[in-house]
Amino acid sequence: MDEFTRAEILPFCRPDIGEDAIAAVVQTLRSNWLTAGPKTAEFEQRFREYIGCRHAIATSSGTAALHLAVVALGIGDGDEVITSSLTFCATAHAIVHERAAPIFADIRAGDYNIDPDAIRARITPRTRAIMPVHIAGHACEMDEILELACEHNLHVIEDAAHAVGARFNGRHVGAIGDATAFSFYATKNITTAEGGMLTTNDDALAERARLLSQHGIDRDAWHRTEEHGSWYYEVQAAGYKYNMCDVQAAIGLSQLARLENFIARRRQLATWYTQGLQDVPEIVTPTENANARSAWHLYIVRLDTNALRIDRNQFIAALREYKVCTSVHFIPLHLQPYYRDVYGHRPGDLPVTEFAYERIVSLPLYTRMTRDDVDYVVQAVRKIVARHRR
Ligand SMILES: *Cc1c(COP(=O)(O)O)cnc(C)c1O
């Protein structure tokens, strides 16, 4: 350890839970209503207003929201859904759970998002949907994706786990495709510890998804049947236990109120990173397309490994020596044993995805980071590059 190295580890990520969230949880615990109730309904309403969509259904996780969308759209046996491989496994699992096949399309080198031309090349008579993943909080090329969907009569289910607050052509992600799944996992831009949200503008889809999220139980049945009492309910489908609870929603309400400030802070931190690294040719910094407002969930840099004598893994280890924690988003799904073996994928199937995977590193990015933290990471990166430059 040299004089430069900080004493404390700089974590990769850290939630930002305010005293207001803690007070809201305590108040909810004291209210005697713990599970889905008034707080969940209020969180759904505020979320709907924020996104500018017709329906928001709070769920137990982002994974549950993705799965609900697949089931509610009737995707099943023998169907194909086109998505990217550079994503978390939950994206493709939601497809596999309904016995449909995830078809991986390659990404664009610039922003790591699914390439519309690659989607087009993968469409077959069995394709039922496109599942774009807004990686790092930067929206995919949604105009082209919606056009393809329209042309081939496909559904668009967006994995917006990284993208709460992201916009495309001025519209919020969540008000664009047929259905959008958000995650409020502890590492995401806003959190409920565990939780998610499904949004849609389609009334029938929303009704179906809500029913399926609560065991297929129609809570309103007793309203319609006057002779029955409040104990009466009807099971209309073999649904799931996917609802959010009021304790989570209480945290979510306080987080949502702070979301715009969170994004502004993340943008500021990203700007400082880029200012500190843009003159280092061995480090390719992330950019924002003119038609997109990124939610800046991640700050992904790409190493020019030809210009360095170390690879990505050694770069990560070198940053760890300086007490900086990083991550990789993601190990491509088509290279994971399950997807490789079951779907017969091989290295080389998705060249742009694999090229990116071997070179990307996500630097720490969270609202409670300071300017000094960013400057420290920048200096550490510059030292490592200078030491290992070819
Ligand atoms: C976090 C994440 C999910 C899953 O969200 P959970 O709330 O953890 O279920 C899905 N897709 C992507 C890309 C994610 O990062």
C-alpha cells in the first residue's frame, strides 16, 4: 500500500435511505396494516403520475413484474422472445419459465443496448415479443424497436430494472412499450429493499396482470354480486403471489419523491468521471444519445485492451488493491452454463456482446458518493493505466 491508497474500502454501491423512509416504515408498522393496502395503492398512483402511464402494478420484485408481463401477454410453449444476452439472468428466466425460448440478439458497441438490426435478423414466424433491456439506465432505440414490433405484430416488454427515470424522445420509459418492468432491488436507482413495478397503458393487460399478481383472485367479485358478503371472492386463474406490501411501499414513496434529485446527483458524478477520464485513450467512457435521458444507473467504462498490458480482470484486481470495488454488467447469458447447454450457444455467437464483456467494468456510482470519491477513483484508474500502458 502506498501513500495514495485510501484507508477505507470504497463500495461499489450503497442505498440512500433517508430518515423520512425510516419514519414512514415505523408509521406503517404501527398502522396495523402491513401487507398490500393504502401505502401500496398510493405508491402505485404516484408512480403512474411520475411515469405518465395509465397503470402501475406494484410487485414483490422486478423479476415478478417481468414474469407477470410474459404470462399476461399469453406468451408460452414454442414462442420466441428476442432479448439481449448482456443482462441479468432474470430477463431470460421470465421467458423460460413460460416454456418460451429466449433468442439473443447482439448489442451495439456504443451503448451496449440491443441492436435493432440484430433484432430484425432474428425474427421468425414463432417470434411473439421483443424484450429490450435499457442497460445502465440508457434507453434502447425504442422508435426502431416499436416499428419492428408493429411491422411483425410483436409485443414489446421492456426490462427497465436500471431505467426508472430514464426518458426516450421526451417520454418516460414505462409509457412506451406494451409493458415495462422496473426493479426496486437494493442496488437500483430507487429501492424498496425488494420490489418492482409493472407499468402499461393497456387496460385489459393491466387487469389481467393485477389478477395474476394476487393468486388470480378477483377482489371485486363481491361488489358485483350483491347477495355475497365481504368474505366472498372468486379465483379466476392459477395466479401468483407477486404483490408488494405496505412496508415496502412506504420506503418506495419516500424514494420516489427523491428520484429526480437522485438522477441529478448520478448525472453529476458521471460528468465528473468523464471529465477526469476523457483524455485517457485506453478508457472508453459512456455517452448519452441525443434522444435519450439516461437514469445513470451504472457508469460502465470499456478498456482498450490492445493498448494495455493487463486484461479486464487484472484491471479490476488492480483497482481492488486501491480499495475500489467494481462490478461487471453482465456476464453474457449465452455463455452461462444453463443457456449455453440448453440452447446450444457457443462463444462467437454474439461477437459485439462478447467483445464488450471482455472489456467492460462498472465503476462505483451511487448518490452518497462524494466528489473526492470520484476523483480518487479517477486517479486510481489513471495510475493503473499509466503503469500498464503498452
Ligand atoms: C435487477 C435486475 C432485474 C431483476 O430485478 P429484481 O427486482 O432483483 O427481481 C432484472 N433485470 C435486470 C437487468 C436487473 O438488473
